Amino acid sequence: MEKLKSRKFWFALLGALLPIIAQYMNEDIVSVEAIELSAGIIIAYILGQGYVDGQEKSNGISQKEES
């Protein structure tokens, strides 16, 4: 539930939806390209969030060991 309050999440969601919306509003964009752009944004968000979560866990473990 905390992720729904994240600005990163909302910008990633908006970034994933905009190419699809733009495809319907503009005939020059092919639907396959719009889906590929959206998938790229979603993958980048997942990888980025995984990296951040991994860094938080590794920092939490090292801080506990130092205490």
C-alpha cells in the first residue's frame, strides 16, 4: 500500500499509459510501438525499484551488524 503513495510509482504508471493514449490520439504511432514503449518504462521501474529495495536491505543488514 505504501507504493501507491510513491511519486515514482505514479510517474512510472503515467509514463506507461501515455504512449498507449498517444497512439489512440495520433495515427502516426503504431500500437506495437506504444506497447513497447510502455513495457520499457514498466521494466525500468521494476529494475530501479528492485535496486533501491536491495540497497535498503543491504544497508539495514550492515547497520545491524555494526551495532
